[in-house]
Amino acid sequence: MPHIPSAPTAELSILPFAEAMARSGQSGGYDAEKWLYVPDFYTEYRYLLGTRGEKPLVCIGINPSTAEPDRLDPTLQSVERVAKNNGYDSFLMFNVYAQRATRPNDMERVCNEALHRANMEAFDYILSLSEQPAVWAAWGNIIEQRAYLKDCLADMIAIGERHGAQWYTAGRRSVKGHPHHPLYLKATSPLDAFDIRAYCAECL
């Protein structure tokens, strides 16, 4: 079943990232030594979902759908395969905006700044897990769905620069220049270096 937001996230009680991270693994129902899942229960937002390892590939989508540990949707299954075939021992799925909505058109039209700040804290955390983080831009044309997504991405780029992140894409970019979505990529798709600053100047 698709996830349809129950209400604007500003009307919900949102766990700050640090608190959600501290609680991660306590809810049970999955192997916390294998999975990193924050918050660690199904709710209207998700900061991150992935596997633990020494060499993670950080994949960036637009917003979460229904995936959970041991119940990956087709997109995350593809992400896991591409990461493995490019020499990474784990993957971390992160999103430009943390609100769950299977259909991008169901995303809220106004950015919840509190949710965005917590999401950026999550991004800062996952980049801190690697000496030179590998970040795979994989959001497709959905970046155009809401005007605030460009600003969210700009904050991510600044955080990435502080951590020395290396940006990549996989597959052919769209006519508008947006990075390919993971869903229909072959597992053997290589990662190509991606000039994220040039992309923002030319395509957003």
C-alpha cells in the first residue's frame, strides 16, 4: 500500500534526530546490528535507513516511501544491488526531505523547517561515518516537485563540502540533466563522478 501523509508534519510531534538516533534499535523487530533505521519505528517521516558497514554508499532520493528493515521496496533493493556491485559493503538511504509520501505529489507544499533541520543533522551524522563519504545523487526529475527542495539540497551540499564528500551518479541523466533514479538501473551500473555545484547552477 502507498503511504499517504496523514497530516502536515508541522502538526505532528517530530523526534529530533539526536533523540531518534539515541533510541534507534530499541523498538525491536529487526536486527539492529545489521540495520541503521532512524526513527526505528514506522511513522510519517524517516531520517535514514540502511545497512551497517565499513564502506557505505550514501544514496540520496527525494523523500521516503514505505521501506523498513527487511522490507525494502524495489527502489532500495536496486540501491543495495548497485552499492554491492560498486564495491561498497553497505548502503545508507537518505532523502532531501524526510516526509514519507509514496507519491511525490502528496508531499507537503511548505517546508517544515524543524523537520528539515533534523534531517540535515542526520545527513551530517551519516557523512561522519566515512573519511571520504561517497554520495550517490539519485533523485530523478522529482527534484522539481517542490520549490523548497532546491534549498534543502543546497544545505546538503554545504554539509558535504565540510566532510569532503565525493558525489556520483549512476545511469544516464535525464533530458533536463537530473540524475537517474535507481529503480530501473542494472545492478552493474557504474558510478560516475558528479559535479553537484555545476548541476545546481545549470539544472535547478
